[in-house]
Amino acid sequence: MQPHPNVQAVQRALDEAGARDGSGEASLVRLLPDAVHTAAAAAEALGVAVGAIANSLIFDADGAPLLVLTSGAHRVDTAGLAATLGVTRLRRATPEFVKQHTGQVIGGVAPVGHPTPLRTVVDTALTRYDEVWAAGGVPRAVFPTTYAELLRITAGAPAEVA
């Protein structure tokens, strides 16, 4: 069975970027037996700490998409992040906004594989983990990588987001 087109797009983006996991091997998208819609569910399925899950959250930043890759161990402080980024209004995006800008659905949004690159912020709390896990384009797809790789493959900016 052929993988979902979103999973293919994410794997292609990882391959093109030469993305690596925590052991230095190529990052490969893996399909879990069931969908994991929360960081806690993903952490349980993978046997890792919830903080090692890199949640991909899309925000509406003054009408433009902003991807925030945050540790699953905490929530984004939208007021603080808006001030840090110089954004007037930062709010969680609607499912339609997310789909429009990423081609993916909430719960499966990957850091890469979007129709066009997104402005990205990567939570510095993820530096605590040698390997982090991110969504792979659909709710049951994930891939291993590192904090440094997330910064590199997304051209993201490091920030404290909690």
C-alpha cells in the first residue's frame, strides 16, 4: 500500500534536506498502529518523554501562518511569543487555515513538506533531548530528529515559547 501523499511529501522534504535522527542516521517517517492526536499519546506510543515530542502548531500571526515547534511538555505563551516576534495578534489557527497553508490536518502537521516554506520558531526546551519526534504529515506518522536538525531543515528561529 502506497503511503499517504502527505507522508510522501514529508519524507521527500527530509531526504532533500539530508535530515538526520539522534543517532546520525537518515530521518525516516514511521507509521504508528493508531493515530496520535496529542503529545502524550505520541510519547506513550513511542516510549519517550512527552517533552521529546515536537508539537507542530500553526498560528495566525497578523494573518500570516507561523509554525511553532514546541515541546509537548508545555503550552505556548501566545502573548509572550507575540511580543518576542513583534506580532500584533497571535492566535491558534482554524483547521481551514492550517490545511490551506500546510496541506496537512491538525494532529498530523509536520515541520516540513508544506506547499511553501513557513516562518518557523523552534522551542529551546527541545534542546534537553538528544532525539525529538515530530509529526509526519498525518496523525499516525512520526519521524525522529534532533533540535539542531529542526532548526536547520525548517530555517527556524530558536525561541522560548512557554
